[in-house]
Amino acid sequence: MPDGQATRVLAIRHGETAWNVDGRIQGQLDVPLNDTGRWQVHRLALALADENISAIYSSDLLRALETAQAVERGCGQPITTDVGLRERGFGVFEGLSYDEINRRWPDLAERWRRRDPDFTAEGGETLRQFSQRSVATVSRLAELHPGETIAVVSHGGVMDCLYRAATHLVLDAPRTWQLGNASINRLLFTRGGFSLIGWSDDHHLDQGALDEFTDTDQPAQRTA
């Protein structure tokens, strides 16, 4: 990409789902937005209407795609789906609650809670593989739009990877930042990689969003 031509990236996590509320691991299973999630993405679209978005990229999973469709209605740009924007694959953990995982596989659950970069549930991705895939995908898409603004609609785990890439934080460091449903996260991308501009902007929501720890390593929590 040309020197000095940064891409503005609006990294957006999908709206709320019933499984977010229940604390179930969604991973790469297709779960639709719930009523709250549909309300959230309507408000999100209004907030993004004046952002001069040049392109919308989305995970092909339903909860992200429904969110991207709301953004599309607000700004008029078509959606391009990319499987590289999918949530982390959690294999046999998918569809289960945290309590169920702890009961069935206590040793594996402990490695997961420690954010072991090379741990994976059977049939899933390691955290290291997932981070490499997520960051490489968003980098590739950002490189296509120097000097422009793009919306990238994805999942809590992908947001986490982008935050770490932008702040140069290691994968196993504890998370101290929020990943709210339908929040707007602002990054710049240049040849040097990502830099953080603003994080977890949810002022467009009149009620608390569900803070996202469910797609990665800890139970979901309600925020005020």
C-alpha cells in the first residue's frame, strides 16, 4: 500500500445472541441475533451512517452477517463475506456452557482459562492459529483500501486478536478490555501494521451491551 495512506478500520462485533446470554460457546456454529441484538444493530447502523464507509467485510456466520446487513442498509455499500473473519473454531466445546466444559474436561478447561496459545479442543483451532488467521485476514482486506474507511464485522475473538495486534500484547496476557456486542472499535492500518484509535464505543446503545468473554475464555457478563 502507498506510504502515508492509512486505512481506517471500523472493527465491529456482532449484536447479541441468545447464546451470548446463556454463556454458550458459539465458535463457528450459526446462531442468529436475538431481539436485543437486532435492536443493537439498528442503532449501530444509525451511528455509522456518516462514516463514509467504502466497503463492508463480514464473517459469513449468521450473527455477523445479520449485523453487516444492518450496516449495509445504513451506508449503501454491498457486503463481501470472508471465512477468514469467522470466530475461533472451538471443536467439541461448541454449543456447550462453561459449566458443562468444566465438568467434562477440567484439565482442558484450565489450559483454556490460562490462554495457552497452543491449546485446542478436539477439532478446533489453537489461539495462536486463530490469531494469525484473524490478523492476516483483516490486514489483507485493509491493504485493498489505502486512504479509505472499511467496516469489518466479525466476532469477539477476532476483536480480541486485533486489539492485541494493535497494542503489541501477547496472546496469554489476561484481558482487561471490553468486547461489547455491536460496539465500534477503531483502528488504523499501515505498512507497519495496526494501531489503536478507539475501543468499545457503544454510545449508540441506550442500554448496556453484553460484554464479550463468551467466544474466547471467560463467562459472559452484563455491563451497566
